[in-house]
Amino acid sequence: MRAIRKILAAIYLVASACVVAVLACRLMEVDLGRFERALESSAGRIALLVCAAITAAGALIMAIRAFAERPEPTCVRVAGNPSIEVTLAALASTARRAAPGGDDVMIESVEGKVSGRDRSEARLTIEAIAFTDQGLDELACRMQQRVREACERLLGAEGVTCRVRFLPSKTTIVTKEV
């Protein structure tokens, strides 16, 4: 999908540049020479009209997207109740404090996203650095369970799912025997 968007954006850019260049040259009464003769033919006029149509369609699509875009929700509705909301910042803070527990792990970042039709679910992504390389599956399960329990107990948010991503250690320890 991204490749198609890039191709369409390039076509829109080229068409817009052609339309703006022709319009600017006409307004400033610049002698276009061969290009002016090409525009006098029906093929040249059709090409310019196609470029103008692409530019107009692109502008229309951008305007529709600008008006139709909804802001990303920043609050989770507890049990789907619109009267009670918990912010993503509160969920992230709770997850940051609850995730390490007693394990040998350092939390690098916590990001959240609200999901669900009634905005009653939250997805948290925890990026952590484990100071061990054995039993990472069990460590991730324990962290997920602690985060889920803390969000339910402290904030009342029951629809929290957690994803744990382990990052490589940023430091290396070099030991030297003497």
C-alpha cells in the first residue's frame, strides 16, 4: 500500500508542477516557444487538462482527509462508561512501575494506544532490557500479568493488553582477569 501511495504522490507532484509552471508562464507572458505550439494541439491541451484534473482531485482528497480525520483518543473508558476515563499517561506510568517487579529488567519505554469501538481497550507496548538471556518467555509473561493486574487494581481499567519487546543491551561488560 505504501508503494502505491508513493507512486500516486509522485504523479500528483509532477501534474501539479506542470499546471503551476504553465499558469505562471501564462501570467508572466513568458515566451514558451515549442511548448506553446504543443499546447495549441489537441493532445497538448488534453495532457494539460489531465494534469489539472489530477491536481484538483489531489487537492479534494487532501481536503476531505483533513476534515474527516479524527484525533487519536488519549483516554480509555473504564468498562465502556463514557463518564469514567483513564488517560494513556496514567496507564503508561502504572505499567512502567509494575512491569519490572523483582525481575532483573530495565524498562526503556512504554507506549499505549486506545482501541475498541467504545474506547474501552488499551494496548500497551513495553520496551525493556533484560539483564539475563534465559527464560525471556516466562519473564515476559510475568511482566504482562503484573501490568494487567496493576491496571485493573489501581485504575479499574480491565481491557488492557500488554506486549513486551526486549531490546538488546546497550552496554557491554568486559571482564579481565589479572
